[in-house]
Amino acid sequence: WYQRRVRDLLAVENLYRYRSVMEVLKIMKYTTPISLFSLFRRSGRKESLLITPIPSNQFVYKSAWLWNEFRKIIGLLDFSSPLPKIKNILLKSLMKIQESYGTDWCDKNFCEFV
């Protein structure tokens, strides 16, 4: 039991990715807070695709980029999917990619979704 629980912990980098994607989803789904919602731009062709601003270390750019990468994996077409469903898919994706490299740290561990 103890070993399984240790393996179920997300690394800090993946925890950041998890929180960022979930926050973007909530902001876009519920359009609140409006001050943050207004900073994100949706694509005119694909409702769930976010247009990323100029690359930077700002939350809007990084979270929009992470959202777009995750969106490709799950094939989300709009923001109407239930939050718990997307949350579970995201968590399983991050855990799977984190476990795929074992105990060795790898850059891919923190830049892709499965």
C-alpha cells in the first residue's frame, strides 16, 4: 500500500501543469473571474482552442499552451464536458507519463501528455 501511494504523488512540475490546466478549464467554462477570462482568446474555428499570446513566463501564455497540448490528447471540442471527467483524464495522463520514465528525471516527463 505504501509503495503505491508514493507512486501516486505528482512531481511539482506535473502538479503545476495539473493546476494550470484545471484553472484554465474553470475560467473558460464558467467565464469567471472575468478579469482573467478576458485575457484568453478563443480560436474562431475551434471553440476549445486558445490562441496563445507572445511566449513568456506569464500565466496566460503558459496555461493556454498547456491547455492546447492537453486538448489535443483528449480531443475536446468544447467546454461543456463535466469537470470531474476532465480532471480524471488529466490526472491519469500526468501519472502515466510520470511513471513511464521510472525514477529517472527526463525533460519529456514535464512537457507532454499521454
